[in-house]
Amino acid sequence: MASAAAVLKRSESVTDSLPEALKQSRYHMKKCFAKYIEKGKRIMKLAHLMDEMDKAIDDKNDRTQVLEGLLGYILCSTQEAIVVPPYIAFAIRPNPGFWEYVKVSADDLSVEGITITDFLKCKEMIYDEKWANDQNALEVDFAALDYSMPRLTLSSSIGNGVTLVSKFITSTLSQKLENSQPLVDYLLSLNHLGDNLMINSTIDTALKLQMALIVAEVYLSALPKDAPYSDFELRFKQWGFERGWGDTAQRVKETIRTLSEVLQAPDPINMEKLFSRLPTIFNVVIFSPHGYFGQADVLGLPDTGGQVVYILDQVKALEEELLLRIKQQGLNAKPQIVVVTRLIPDARGTKCDQEIEAINGTRHSNILRVPFQTENGVLRRWVSRFDIYPYLEKFSQDATIKILDHLEGKPDLIIGNYTDGNLVATLMANKLGVTQGTIAHALEKTKYEDSDIKWKELDPKYHFSCQFIADTIAMNATDFVIASTYQEIAGSKERPGQYESHTAFTLPGLCRVVSGINVFDPKFNIAAPGADQSIYFPYIERQKRLTSFHPAIEELLYSKDDNNEHIGYLADKKKPIIFSMARLDVVKNITGLTEWYAKNKRLRNLVNLVVVGGFFDPSKSKDREEISEIKKMHALIEQYQLKGQIRWIAAQTDRKRNGELYRCIADTKGAFVQPALYEAFGLTVIEAMNCGLPTFATNQDFFDKCKLDATYWTKFSTAGLQRINECYTWKIYANKVLNMGNIYSFWRQLNKEKKQAKQRYIQLLYNLQFKSLAQNVPIPSDVAPPAPKPD
Ligand code: UDP
Ligand code: LCN
């Protein structure tokens, strides 16, 4: 739309350029702004602004001229505009993470740069004028506490936290040897079950450490490379060294050399390498309270999807990597990973009512289930993730006791998942003083338009007031954040990221968050998940194919009649299949895919549609969104007479059979489509690509091209597999996450005082806001409401 010449110069702000831009086409702009304010107070998105500009400027050439100028560029970067006549306030985002706010008067086109507070106030004027004008409305401002922390400056560096932290540590320890004392103190603090690791108090200064390293390196040079640590352990102990440096002379020498280099002249590469080798992490706690967390019969149930698969695979990969590292460190410690979830007495035939369950495919990892307690005892039934807040504080206390008992001590790392897990992780990590990582899986705020400003309307159903505050607390409390993609953090040129949308938002009547999170904080890291490659392998590996499932899959896809597992049928078996599989919730948009397919004659002629998700009888579901999606699916099948071209299969719980199902779809030369409304990424995408099934998240003329060129399908299949092996494996993931755990454990130590100050602020927000909001969430019927307190 806007020409390259119209792009702002880096030094210019939108506020500086806008008056000039408006002058360039003043006549048209006056018309356009008059149109914008015509309907009174409202929020306008970009599409809206463009639409109404079309109406205000009739002549196409005039319009093109306006859009090709600077104004076009500015408008294209506008995320939203708030109309409070005669003013229009714009939130402009020229690049990921960069925001500017300006206010334009429709009367005289005067332009004024405004603060985020003023922008949010304009927004509040639409929904709660009294609160917007309250001089003492509560403002949450994390930037006020973080002002002295180092930040990235480039959009392109967002998500490379470990690399950047390694640079910041380097500069802190640089200049003179004494500056490395925090590193020496940190090494002195390392231990396993009370036994010192790396060094003991004989070596308590950087100078002593430097000298001892020189002596040790010379000594090691005379030994065979593969000499085990036990051969020189005694000698090392005399010099003040403890175990943890390596299992062989060679490995110990490498670690010593890396540390010597760091002490001599710190550099980020050696710094990163050093931390990746330190014996910091042995025991890990992973929180995932909601949903049915189990190893069988749970997938596809409401709120139970990728998070469960992700964590189980993550645990296997982390344990494997920990075992390898511990061996290479010359230690024989037993790493333990505990996944802590909710114990559900009404377990619907799953194992979710068992307290302890060993995790398949691991040696030392377990699921530990802790029930939700209310004033009237244990909550028996499943609750939606949106209604989970009243139980979390007690859950974290009960879980902490159980975990300390199970591990016989504190964990070294606590990882939270989703809002509830992240909040519980925050409470526990703060209490025990342990390094914390968080994973969002999905931040709900961005999934529902204007969900912050409209919180009062949405709260009875979703309790977003609890959720957004809990998310903001956890993001700020955590030492590092693991994201799957760049998009999750900072979006794209066009669209803000999920975390970025927490930079500033407002919950009128509750609080105005003027600085919620900064995506330039070096705590953000990208580590994409993988898929279990023993289950999801390419369709082409014929000898490994699970042919015993073929009759059942054939029945599942092609039998003619409806039953509990499938409805609809495929009349023409020769057509390729478009396939999708997801929990049946609104944002997954399986109904959207069905509707697009239904409306596209050409596609209906070329391919069949198979979707897996939910089940067919809405009265059996307790989940609001699932119920509405089930009804919608039935209506679409009826309305567009899809029978003969669609197969709707109920939620599938057998991962092995699902793997074979993806491959059978690949045999039809079909494709996987991920149609989610918000995030077109997820484990199904990775699973499908691992199976060699071409995978799409956007609209393409793929099948037409496949008809013309038989190699076109194979090209996509092969390229998908290549991409998976380069970036999306659990091995790569586990390595990255343990490196994060190691380096941020030191980083939090370096910034201890600042962290404590922030923790105090978080505690206020938690106690004064979150707790009372959580108390308003109703407790479901299997537990009677708490008796009224006597006055
Ligand atoms: N899944 C399944 N059966 C179903 C629906 C989903 O086994 O009926 C699995 C799917 O194979 C994937 C996970 O559940 O492993 C869904 O993960 P994804 O990240 O795609 O979505 P989420 O549910 O986490 O939002
Ligand atoms: C993300 C996922 O991966 C799902 O499994 C969850 O149900 C959802 O978000 C909320 O946890």
C-alpha cells in the first residue's frame, strides 16, 4: 500500500511526521476524520479505518494518493483508533514491540503525542467514563521497577534471551578480575544434596580460582584423555576442586579452559558454554494443574490437548538430556522430574484420581496429583480452566509440601504451564527461592477481541480479570519465558504478539496496566517443541508402518454408517483427504474449516474432508464452547449437505493410532490444515509434518497444482520433514531449556536486590487484586458453597 519512499526515517517518530502527512492531503483528511467521528465514541480497528476512508474519499485516484503517502504508512501501522469526538487517539506500531500514541483533532487536524496512560484513558472513556476520569485510578507499572535492567533494542533480537543475557553477564564481569567475584560465589554455592560441587571454600576469590585452574590444567595435560575423574579426584580436592567438572581428563580440561578464558577476558561464547556445563539442575518441578493430565484416555477432552502431550514428551527429553549432562559432569546423581497436576476424584475412567504415576519412557520421572481443596473438602469434578482460580493458592501450598517430601528437598527449577500453572509456579518459586521458567501455551487475552476493555461483560463466562492479572504477575515474576515461536512473543509486522499484547492494557474499574511486560526483556526465549518421532515418523518408512491399525483406520475413514465414533461418509475413496484434528473449542475453528470447505465447490470436487474433534452429543459435554461447536458442526453438515464428502470423527485418544492416521492421510496424497483463529501453530502441525503430510495454515491452491504436477505433493512433504529436523525436535528443545535454567539461575543471583523489590510489588498485586477477584469465581455444585461467615 504505502510506497517505500513513504516509510519513516528511523530518527522520526510518528508524532513528528503526522502533521506533515495530514497536510499533504488536508482536504481529504478532514472529510475522512469527520467520517470517523460521525458515529461518536467507539474503538476502530485498521479494517474499519480503511473502510470508512473508502467511503469518505470517493475518488479512487485520490485514495491511492493518500495511501501511498506517509499517511498510508502510518495508517498501515495503526493497531487501533479510539474515537472520542472531536479527538481520535491512535495506537501505532511501526515495528514489533515499538508503539507510539498520538491524538488527532478532527476539527483542525492538530496532532499531539500522548502517553500510554492517556491513550488507555481514552479507551476507558468508552466503557467507564467515571473511572477514566478518576485521578487515583490504580495504575500498574512494572517499567518503574525495571528501569535499571538491561534491555534489548532490536526487534530482531527478541526471543534470543540466553545469548543476550550471556552478553550482559560478560560485561558485568569484565574489566578487572575482581568483577568475577559473583561468579566465584555462585560456583561456591553449587551443591547436590549438600555435597559441594565444582569448588570448595579453599578457593574463595577470583585470583585464587585463576591460579588453581592454571595448576590443574598443567596437571591434566600429562594424563591420558580418557582418564576418569576418580583417578585425580584426591589431588583435585587438595587444590580446592570438587566434582562436577567432567567425567574424563579431557572433559575436565575443556571446562577448566573455558572458565580460565572467562576469568582472563570474559566473552559471551565462552560464558554460554561455561553455564551449559555447570551442574546446576538435578530436580525439576513442572506444573500443569488444569484439565485431565494423564498418559492414556485423556486427549481431546475439553482443556486437555497439546499441553499434556507437550509436557510428557518434554519430560522424556529433559530427563534424557539431564542424564547425559550429569554423566558428562562426572556425577552419578539421579535427576527427578515431577509433573504436578490436579487430582480429580471423578476421573471418568482415567488415572487422574491416582496420586503418583510413573511417566512411561522415563527412569525417574513421575506425575504427582494433588487435589483441589475448598472449605468443604476436596473438589471432585473437573473444572474448566476459566473457573480454576479459587483453588490455586491452597493447591500451591499443598503441592509444595508434597513436592518437598517427594524430592527430599527443594527442586532446582520450577516450570509453569498456562496461566494456572504459571501462577502456582510463581508462588512456589518465590516461597522456596528457586529459579522459575514459564510457558504460556496460549495467552487468552489476544484470542478474544477487546477482552481487556470489555472484561466486565466477559467475566461471568471467562474470568479474564483473574486470568490477565495472573498472567501479568507470572510473566514478571519468572526468571525466563519459553515460547514456541517469535510470533508468540512479538507477533509479526502486522500483528502484535501474545506477550506484546500485555505491554499495556486496561481493565476499567480494576486497574490500568501502563507497563505489563516488555518484550525486549532478555527473559524471552524461543524453544519450539518437537513430536515423539517413534510415533510420528514419515509415511514413506514402510517397514515401520503400524499396519495392524489399518483395518480400524479404514473403518474409521470409509465405513458408510454413523456410530459413536464417526458420522458422515466419503463417497469417493480415490480423492485426497484434507485432514484436521483439534479439541472442539471456538478458537480451534474446526467449524470454520468445515464451512470454508462446504462453500468451496472446486475444493469439494477435488478432495474429501476429515476432521477429528469433540463428540456428537452436546448434552454430554460440560464445556460451554465445546457444546456450541458441536451444534454448529451438525448444522453445517445439514445446511451444506456435506454427507458423502465429510467424515467427522470423535476425539481420538490413542497417539500411536493417530500417528498411523496422519500417515494414511498422506497415502491419499492429502494435506493437514490448521485453521485456528488465533494461533496457526501447535503440536498437530509438527506431528503432521513429521509424518510427511503437507501442512497448511493458510489458504493455497495446492490440490489444483498437485493435479497438474505429480511431484508437487512430494516436494511439500519432503521440505516439511527437512524443516522439522532442523528446528523442531525435542532434543534441540531440551538442550535449550536446560541452558536457560543454568544461565538464568546465575542471572537472578546477579540481580538479587532488583528481583526482591519486584517481588514485593508483585505480592501487593497478588494480595490486593488477584485474591479478591479469585474469591468471586463460583465453586461448582459438587461442593456446597461456603457457609456465610458470622458477622
Ligand atoms: N489430539 C488427540 N486427539 C484429539 C485431538 C487432539 O490426540 O482428538 C492431540 C494432538 O495429536 C496433539 C494435541 O492433542 O498432540 C493437540 O495439541 P495442539 O498443540 O495442536 O493443540 P492444543 O489442544 O494444545 O491447543
Ligand atoms: C494450550 C494447550 O496446548 C491446550 O492443551 C490447553 O488446553 C490450552 O492451551 C489451555 O491449557
